[in-house]
Amino acid sequence: MKFDLPLLQFIAQESKKEVKNVITISIVAGLASALLIALVNNAAGKVAAKISVTFEFFLYAFLLISFILLMRKLAKESIQATQSLIHKFKMRLMREVFSSNLGKLDEIGRANILQALGRDAQMISQSIPGMIGTCQALSALIFMSFYMATISVFACLIIALASIVILYFSSRFITKVDKALRDAWKRELQNFEIFSDFLNGFKEIKMNSLRARDISLLMVESSRNSTQIKANALITLSHFFNYLQVLLYVTVGIIIFIAPMFSTDFSSSVLPATTVTIFLVGSLSSVIVTIPMLTEANISARSLLNLEKELQDSKVEDENPSSVQNFDSLKTLELRNISYEYASNQLASGFSVGPINYTFEAGKIYFIRGGNGSGKTTIMRILLGLITPSQGEILLNGKVVNFPAASVYRDLFSVVFSDFYLFKKTYGLNNCSIEMVEEWISLLQMEDKIKIEGENFSDINLSTGQKKRLALLVALMEERQIVVLDEWAADQDPEFRSLFYKKILPIFIQMGKTVIAITHDDAYFKTADHLITIVDGKIANT
């Protein structure tokens, strides 16, 4: 029988030292439990024989205080180890996310990553104290079994056999339930995506009653199905848990009522054996109680390990100082024989870009135009170093840029994507001149809308066009050599659009910047130094 325990694998790779300490304390606590029971049995026998138990009393007090201190230390160590473990994983996962390429991130899905950082990590965090309690219970079970052997070998064999049967069938049953729970959790991820659609498309749903009905029906049906699958699995697990508890009491009954029939000497030790058996049953019950939670935690751990492996397989960056390139001020940026083919499992399967050959020169304005799906955004992503081309190379000032591109290359660019995201906090923008920022806020006609308060923008709940102006301000605050804009002017009013092309872009050039903009505003094409047309993934003319 093969044991699949991703939870133990996850814990071992995250926090070996801390977990080893906790397990050691658990074993000592289990030993203390067994010693307390042995001492109680010994003292009870002396009391029955009217022998003084003064020494046993003080020894009992010492062991009890030691047990309490051990349990307190165990609780503290387990909580600290758990939080440290989850913190380390989250930080490493986000590091892997940052080091992966954009295409792989889109393939994995942000919902999967958020679920890992949220529900899966939380499930493991909650399960570890239970697992440590299980270690303590198993430790007590082992030590008490040894003690039982000193009382009655026959009773010890019965307990050992019952424990083996319980643990064997538990592991077999968990394997079956595991598949059902994994299926339920996959469906919960689908539910999360539906909920995300509902919230992100709230305005569109409010404005279309048929759409609202359809997504609501799908949301209810999907949630009901995943809930039912998970409920059935947990109910089955609960029933099995009840059967195991009954088996424990059957074991106690065998020791009390049946064992004396097969061992004539057992009747003299039935009382201490029964006492130990009851505590053994308690230890086994403690183990069994954690089975449902540990089963779910095992699934979470598998999901986290699989996600981490996916991210590691797609890791593209090497920030080793010896491998990082250094670049002088931009003079030329050349795309040489650049091609990109989408993988067979991607939405754009069958579409390819290139070969592209083009050279951008510093201090000029370049407009890129083309139909929807022509490859403009893919070319831009390659240029920015967000995805690695299938073939070809990029040369900066005649020097080949190593791919996967390092951050030192991407730091040449300030970008406003078509699906840009605005941070309320001014991350990485604290070295800007306040006077310069205020001048640009005025030029962007945003004086009455935003201001910088400490390290935050006063407000980002703006119209789409105003958000784009704020995103452009952020790009300028980055003070990079190349400004890349993806259909930036599409949401601007006619007056400001004219201001952007006729006044703002020339200011960029005066500042020594190079501008590369994807645009469909043919009325302003003449303001560019060069116009690049993309058709079916290739440059048609310049």
C-alpha cells in the first residue's frame, strides 16, 4: 500500500528545524502522560494495600507540573512553527510568481494563486496544531502500550492488534475519500471564478436581467454541486469515524469481559489494565478526531506543492549578480528575427508572430497600429521582456539582451497597459520631485481630482479616462528612458486627446524619452516619427 502524504512533504520542506523541535516536545509530553498513568496505577495499588504513598504524591505533582509546562511549551512552539511555516511559503510562492513569465501566470490563473495564498494556506495552518496533537497522542499510545505489556502481554497484544486494524482501514478509507474531496475543491475553484465574474461584471449584470438570471442559476447550481460532493465525502468520513470509535469501545469490552476467559492470571491485573486501556482509547480517539481535518489539509498541501512546481518549471529569471547585464543610455533598440508561437494549450493556439525585424532609435515617437488580434500586444510583451520569444533576439545599443530578461532590462521601460492596474500606494516612486509631479498633475488637468498624501494618492476611484491619466503620471514618475503606451488615448475626450498628441508627447521627447505607442487614432498619425503597421503578426510597412 502506497502512502501519499503531501502534508508531511510540505512541512518538511518548509520548516524542518521548527517541526523537529515540536515533535520532540510531543514525544516527551507523550512519555510524561504514560508515566503519570503508570504512577496513578502504582499509587492506587498501594492505597488499596494501605501503604503510604507520600513519595508517589510528590512524584505525581512533579510529573503533573512538568506535563503542564511541556504542554504550554508545545502550544507556543506549534503556533510559532505554524505561522513561520505559512509565512515562508507565501513569501517563496510570491517570489516564484515574480520570477515566472507572464504567459505561464495567465495559464495557471490568478484565481488558483489567490486560492493557494488564502484557503489552502489557511487550511494547513489550522491543521498543524491538530497534527502535532496527533503526534503527542501517538507518542502516548506507544509508551502506554509498553506499559500495558508490563501489566499483561495478552492485553497489550489486543490493543496492538486493534490499533493496527484501525490505522490500516483509516489509511485505506482516507485514500478513497481524498479523491472525492479533491474533486469538490476543483469545483470550488470554478465557483470562485464565477463569483469573480459576478463581482467584476457587476454593472453589466445589473443592466441585463437575463444575464443576471443565467449567471445566478449557474452560480447556484455550481455551488450546490460542489457542496453536495464535499458534504457526501465528509458525511462518509464522519460515519467511518463513528465506526472507529465503536471499535475502540469494543476493544475495551474485549479486555474486560473476554480476556479473563483466556488468561487465568489476568483477573488480578484487570483494574490497572482497564485504566490503561481507557487512556489508550482516549489517545486513539484523539488521533481519529483529526482524520477529517488532516485529510483536507493533505489535499491543500498537494495543491500548494503542485502550484509551486508549476511556477518553478516556468521560472525564467536569473538574478545572479554575475549574470546580470549592464546597459548604457538608450541609443538603439533592435528586434532581430523575433518570432513567437503560442503553445497548443493556449487560447491563441495556431497563431504566431514574426519574424519581426525593426530598430527603434532614441528620442523618437513610434506608433504601432493593426487590427484586433494582429499581434501588437504580443510584440509589445516581447519588447518589454515579459515573455520570451520563440526565436530571434533583442539588441540594445548593439548588445544582445539575454533572455529571460532580467529586471535591469525591464527597468528601461515605463508602461501603461491597456488593462493597467493602479496602486493607491506610490510603490517605488518616492524619489520624484514634488514640483515635477504637481506640474504634470496640472498638465493632465487633474488638480481637482488627485494629490499625493504621504506615500498615497488621495483617490483612485476615478473615471476610466482619469485613471489612465493617473497611470500616465505614474509612468512619468518612474523616470525611465522608454515610455510604452497601449491604446492610452482611447478613453480620453476629444480635447484632451488632441492635447496629448500635440503637446504632451513632444514634451516627452524634450525630456529625452523615447515613445512607443499602440494606437488607432489615425487623425494623429502625423505626430509620430515612424508608423508601424502590423498585419497577421508581421510588419506590413513602416
